[in-house]
Amino acid sequence: MEGRLPESIELRVVTPVGEVIRETVDEVVAPGAEGYFGVRPGHTPLMATLGLGELSYRRGERWQAITCFSGFCEVLPDRVTVLADVGERAEEIDVSAAEEARQRALTRLKAISEEAEYDAVHDEYVRAVTRLAVARERRGP
């Protein structure tokens, strides 16, 4: 029937190493470069630059998340396609390595003497914290 809104979204996340996810979902929340944005079926088409963060998606009442670090997102009324530099499912994250990376970045943040160093070190910290958050969500409290 013409003019009806779609009832779901086909979510596809692809990185240089391959497809991370392809699922039919009810809602997507993505980390845009200027802040998080949400997508539901029937969303107005748009292209967005991605920042660093957690890409969350919902099917029914259940929310899941993956890491999503930089790239682009194409939104169509029935489809969201993400081309990310890095995307990881919770079960792929090495929690020990992420915690070590967080500690290293925190130490480096405290020692910054030049403003030019801040952005790169801050990004390292955000990546590590995001990995830990995604990994912990899967395991639960």
C-alpha cells in the first residue's frame, strides 16, 4: 500500500574487516559526530558523519549495542547502513585489554602539557570506555 510507513528497519553495519551486523530492528541510536541521533521506521533520509561511541538498536523490548568508531551512516525510511572504521560486538571485546587502554589513556590525559595532544588522547580514552560499556552491558550488572 503506497504511503504506509515501514514497520521495521534493516540495520547493516560494515567495517573494513567485514560485516558486523545485519538485522531487522525497531529502532537505532547512533553516535553522530555532533551527538547521538535516533532512527525509527519512516525516518527522513539523511547522511551523517559518525563520531566515537555506542551504536544501540532495539528489537521488541530488548536493546543491544556495539562499538562504533567513526565513519558514515545512511538513513532511509526502511534502512540504516553504517560504514564504520571500527565496530565490535560485545563478545569480541577483550575487557582486560580495554581496561588497560583506559588506564593508559587516563594516565596520558593527566600528563598532557600541550593542548594539541588532548584530542588524540581523549579519543583513546573514549574508545576504551565505550568498549568497556558495551562489553559490560552484555554481561549485565
